[in-house]
Amino acid sequence: MRGSKVLGAPSKPPRVRPERAEPEDVDDPRRPRRVVDYSLERRRALGKLVLTATGASENLDPHPDLLRAAKYHGQPLAEACPWCRSKEMVLLRYTWGDELGDFTGRQHTLAEIDEMAGEQGQFRVDEVEVCRECHWHFRRRSYVLGDGQPRPAKRARKNDTW
Ligand SMILES: [Zn+2]
């Protein structure tokens, strides 16, 4: 199954851009551009957790779909969970974009995303770490891939695989 739909995680960017983006010059559709690193926010969120230590943080209470995706998909991470120190951390990748149309907001493997980068003009990837043990989750990084040539939005058809 390619790209299981996950509702509510991570937060969906508002649809303010037009249906078709401007073309952009791209040397390598698979090299991340417009990279946003959230490590500062991650440290802050962890600091808040330490202060409250109630477990009530939204970073420990993910949407059930995100947990399910973490259980069955996700790429294991070598590092320990920053909160509970377990080795049960996985990385999930979600793709967003007007061009993806009905398929925006789905979870994909690195190989699928690599393929998409050669087929799409522009889409954003969110990398979300999830701990299967304590449910800590955080968006670590976000970036744009694609060849820069805008495509019409994809529409879901019967029997479409993604
Ligand atoms: Zn954990």
C-alpha cells in the first residue's frame, strides 16, 4: 500500500497559493531546497516537557493515525528518544502540495518520495520523528522537492494506488 492517509498530523499548511505554482529553475529535483530545520523548536518543546513533566504535552499525545503509521511504517532511527531514551524512534515522511491534489498529506517511504521528486514540479516533505514507546513526536525538518515545472493537481480515481 502506498501512502496511507493520515489525518491531523502534522499540521496542514493553509491553502493560500494558487492552483499552479510559478516554474522555478531546479538543478536536481531530488536535492532538498527551502529547508526548514526545527531543532531549536524541538529543544524548546523538550525543555517545556522537562518543566511540566505531566505528560500532558501535545508532543506526547499524537493523533492515533500518526501512531499507527509509526507502528507499521517509518524508518528506524539510530538515536534514542529525547524524552524516554528508548530506541524505538522512527522517522515518517509526509508530502504536501497543490500538485498532489487529492493525495496531499500522505505518508511515503524515501524510495517513493525519490520517485515523486522526478515526477512532480514541487511538493513539500515533512519529516516527523515518533517514539513508539512514549509517543513523543516532533517535526524535525521540512523541505521542497520536485523538478520545478508545475503540474496540474492530481485527482483521485478509482483504483489509484497513490
Ligand atoms: Zn520515547
